[in-house]
Amino acid sequence: MDTATGTAANTAAGTATDRAPQAATSTDPITGPDTSADPATGPDTSAAVDGPAAEERLRRWRLVLGGDAADGTGHALAGRDAAMDGALTALYGGRGGGRNGTGGGGRSAGLGGSAPSVARWLGDIRTYFPTSVVQIMQRDAIDRLGLATLLLEPEMLEAVEADVHLVGTLLSLNKAMPETTKETARAVVRKVVQDIEKRLATRTRATLTGALDRSARISRPRHRDIDWDRTIRANLKNYLPEQGTIVPERLIGYGRAARSVKKDVVLCIDQSGSMAASVVYASVFGAVLASMRSLDTRLVVFDTAVVDLTDQLDDPVDVLFGTQLGGGTDINRALAYCQSRITRPADTVVVLISDLYEGGIRDEMLKRVAAMKASGVQFVALLALSDEGAPAYDREHAAALAALDAPAFACTPDLFPEVMAAAIEKRPLPIPDGERPRR
């Protein structure tokens, strides 16, 4: 078994032991605290220990190791434990042996290849494991056991635990999806989109409204629009010691940005297969930004072709089903299209979301970025917009962008509003620690 799969299997099995009823405390009355449960070293069989604690220790290791003949536990499972072990073995069993693939008489992996058996398995893992682990196991099943083809059946979609990664898989299957499945697929996608909007929309609007107000400062503000912090700093030279006050000869304030369009935003999204989660989050954010009257938002997706989905921004589900995950990449062509739509460069923010694996003309791409920045455009390059860490990306292109003062970094959905606020206010971007590019 590869390292990533082994980690997933051990996570699931370890969670199963945590959720199952415990037969004893984790401290053995004979040997003291249980320090043997270290995946790097395996179970401690150096001393024969009797009692409930030792039995519980072997039970937990048996669930993690998967019952291979050489796992060293000699422990048999029954009841709920056996059912959990069966669900794990079906996915991580390995063809020649136990879940670790070391051979020796264990059961082989497989869900039977039929919709009923897969549906039962999906129900089992939702019974035995928490949602976060269920989603990991579903993704592994898609990669290892061909679950993706069964997702074309409505019954399967109703049984799965929906998340951003599942939405990405469904979008990649969109063209092959029969009509009988599409409505169910849209319902699954809409549920995930609504959950994301509920989590992020309010804070995004509040953060960007504040940034827009601050970016629209005026020199003759009404009293309620005065920016007192900046006004005081601008008038420190007018301090009267005898009066203990400052004479505010110059007032600095900001207008109410909601009255008119203050900024143009262009989201340029790479729809290659590796960017699936980013496409989902970017589509939701695009819809949120489009709902703000003070922003004029454009959403463009690209592979080797460029598609403008701006007219569908009122419904992010329509946007997502307008994408086509899995193509090549031509960033230069996409940026050329975005550049042609810019009419107010000093008031425009362009957000490129891509892993920067350019299939087009690299030098032309960099020239376009330099030209946009020289005209006053605020340019933001995100290697990913997802909950995961930094993805694989083209480091040479990222360094070249950094040299143009356009650093490329991975961004979580929770950080995105702050990144956009900084771009709108033309202040340094809040790049996460460890993400600062080297030039």
C-alpha cells in the first residue's frame, strides 16, 4: 500500500477504535501508560501482559493493522468491530493480503462492483465513522475501486456524503452523466454550495464592504463618514498644547461604497483536473461578489480555451456545471481575454487561480502580468483556493511572478476575504507564514 493510502486506512481504523466502546482505560495497571500504540513501531509484544487493558490494546492494533497473518496481534474481532474491519478491508485490503498489502492470506479489497453492495458499504462507513473520515474513505474508493462510474447512478449519489471533493468528481463526470442522474447530481452540488455560502458569505460581504468604504476616501466627508484615525494623524502638526487638542484643518473620510460600482473584479480560474476544489470555492465566491452592488464581478474559466461565465453568476451551481474539468492549460490566452475586458485598470483587481503549469507561451504570460500591473491593476495569483495545504505547482513560474511583485501563494477559503480586502485597499497581501515565495 502506498504511504497516502496507508495513512488514510490508519486514520479510519484509529478513529474507529476511538469511537467504539472502550473495554478499559488507556493506562495498564501492570505496565503503566500505554505507549505501545505508535504506528512507527507497531504493537509492543515484548512482554506478556494480562488483563483488560492488554486485550484492549491488541484490539485497537488489530483494527489498525487489518488482520494480516503477520500483524502479530493474534486477536479476533466480533460484532461491531468485525463490521468496521470489514468496511476497512473492502477498501484497503490489498490484493495479496491485509490492508498493508504484505501478503499472507488476508482478504482482498473490493466492493463487489455492484450498486447494492456499494450502497451497503457507504451506509456502513457512515454508521461507523465520523463525517471527516467518511469523506476520506469515499475519495479513496473513487481512486482505488472505480466508485466514480457508479456515481452516475442516482441511487449512489443519494447514499454518499457530499463534500467539495465529491462535487469535483461529479463535475468531471458531467459530460458522461445520463439525464436521469443530472438532477440528483445538481441537488448534491447545490447542498455543498449552500453549505459553503452559509459559512463564508456573510463575513466576505462584511469584510469587503469595509475595504470598499475605506478605499473610497473623500476630502470633504460628512461627519458620520470621517475617518478619525487618519484625520488625527494628518493633523498632528496642528496640536495646541495649551488647549490639549488638535485643530482638524484637513478632514479625511470615506464615502459609502454601496452607492455605485467602486471596483471591478476579474476571477480567472484554471479548470484543469487538479484545480477541482478551487473551482468550487471560486464559483461560490464569484456569486457572493456579484451580489455586491459596489463590485462589478467577472468570472472566467479556462483550460486551452477560455469561457466567460459572468452571465451565470447569480447561481453558482450553473457556473459549476458550465465548467469542464480536466483539460490542458493556457494561462496566457486566459489573461489576454481578461486584459481585453479591463476598462478601469486603477480600480480593477484580477485574481488568477492556477497551479501555474503553463501550456501556452510563458514569456507572453509574464509580459501580460507586468503590463496589467504597470497600468494600475491589482494582480493576485493564488496557487489554490482550498482547505488543503500548498498544492503541486510550477515553482519557476511562481518565482517569475514574485519578481514582478505578484507573489503566488495558496489560500484557504477563510483567508480569501482578507486577501481581496487587501487588494481592494492596495495594501500588502496577507500571505500565510511559509507561503512567501522566493525570488
